[in-house]
Amino acid sequence: MAITIAILSQKGGTGKTTVTRSLAEGLTRSGLNTLAIDADPQGNLSEYFAVPADAFPTLGEVLAGQKKAVDAIHNGVVPANLGLAEAELMLAGKIGRELTLRNALREAKRRYDIVLIDCPPTLGLLTVNALVASDQAILSTEAEHFSEQGAEQAMEVIGLARENLNPELELLGVLLNIADMRTNHARATLEILRKSFEGKVFNTVIKRSIVYPESARASRSIFDYRRRKALDYANLTVEVLERLGLEEPLGNARKLVSEITPASKA
Ligand SMILES: Nc1ncnc2c1ncn2[C@@H]1O[C@H](COP(=O)(O)OP(=O)(O)OP(=O)(O)O)[C@@H](O)[C@H]1O
Ligand SMILES: [Mg+2]
């Protein structure tokens, strides 16, 4: 049975999709059978997986109950397009609307070790569906736009999902993303995060680099696009596996880190 992880944030553009794509690759390279779900009608994750824009069926059809999730997997991802926004509107009027994704993913979860869900920028019904379908959540936050209020809102949504619909849901970790650690601001943000989310902030900080938008444009994971720049995400993969307590893939992930680490610094 797959461990399912929702990647969310309190606002847009904080690197959720990049985390989902890169972590999916890191976990796959650590030997885990990994499935990604694009739960954002913008379809950025689908593009990142090089899924053609006219791919069919997509998550929209799955949530509408027309197709099975296992039949909607293309290149390792259940893709999305603007039709998902329509599916979300349709869901809103249905009984059990928050449980739709969870139910739809049952069979897929039996076939995979890990399922990663890329959430949309809003804390709406699709994000709630992702949280209800998940065992764990990763909160991605960018120093430049970090606000304690926003992080609190995201925690509230996680809390609501836990209290009402999914008591098993846990916060796997909080990730400082797209960070320039040379700035005082980023370092101060990390301190605030560590105080607000005691023990939950990943030691790995994902540094700001132009290679991420480049790799997205090339529809290739950072590990494929510029391997030596994939060290942050290899380290994140290690931390995620440590927190999940998955020993065997953890060994593989550590090997991945040492392979990428420049010889002079090893
Ligand atoms: N570490 C990084 N350094 C620099 N740019 C990054 C980094 N990570 C992601 N980006 C870029 O920042 C932009 C936003 O990232 P991404 O799409 O992953 O965020 P998101 O939270 O999924 O956005 P949205 O809320 O719109 O779904 C993209 O152009 C992406 O390529
Ligand atoms: Mg995104």
C-alpha cells in the first residue's frame, strides 16, 4: 500500500510542482515505485513529466467518476488540464465531495510504493481532496513570500482535514524553498520556521537556482537535466525517507547523494 504525500503551500509559486517532480525522481532513483498526481488545473506538473497537452484521460475524468486513476497514468503521472477546474466545480455539489480523490486512488495505491500529490495554489476543494487522500503532507514555503499568517492558514486546513475527515494525516515536514541563504531575510525566515514548526522543518533548504525553471521548460527532472545541481533534492529525498522510516530505499538515496556530491567536498 502506497504512502501518499500531499505537497502544499499557503500560496502560489512556492515550488510545490518542482518539489513533486524532483522528489518523484529522487524516490524513483531510490528504488521506489512512485506515482505523481497533478491536482492543479494549471497542469504544470503534467508538462514537467512531458505529458502531451491533449493526453486523455486525466484527473478531471477520474474525479468525475468516468475513468479509473490506474487508466489515467501517463509517464508516471495522472495529468491535469483546465478540465480539472470544471470537475472541481461539479464535485462541490456532491455528497462525499472531499473523499472523491481518496476513493479514486485506492487501486493505484495498491500498485505503488509512494504517491505524491501536487496541490493547486488555493486551499480549496482540490487541496482538501489531496489532504484527505494522503497519509502525510509537506508544506513548501518561500522565504521571499513567507508569512506566518499564510503558514497558519495552511496548518488550519491540515488540521481541519485531520479533525473531520482524515485523522491519520501527519505533517511530514516544512520545506524552505527557492531560498537565497546569503540574505539575512532567508536566514531569519528559517529561524522563524524552526520556532513555529518545532522539529518539523527539513534541514535541507532548496536553494534558488535558474536550473529549475530551465529543467521545467525542458520537461526533464533536475536529476536528468543537470545532475550535479540535484544535490538539494537528493538530500531532501534522504530526509523524507528517514522520516518515513524506509530503510532500504534510504540506503539507495544516500548513495545518490554521495554520487552527486562534488569530489572536492566529499
Ligand atoms: N529552487 C528554485 N530556484 C529557482 N526557481 C525555482 C526553484 N524552484 C522552483 N522554481 C521556479 O519557480 C516557479 C514556481 O515554481 P513551481 O511551479 O514549482 O511552484 P508552485 O508552488 O507549484 O506554483 P503554483 O502555485 O503556481 O502551482 C517556477 O518557474 C519554477 O521553475
Ligand atoms: Mg504548481
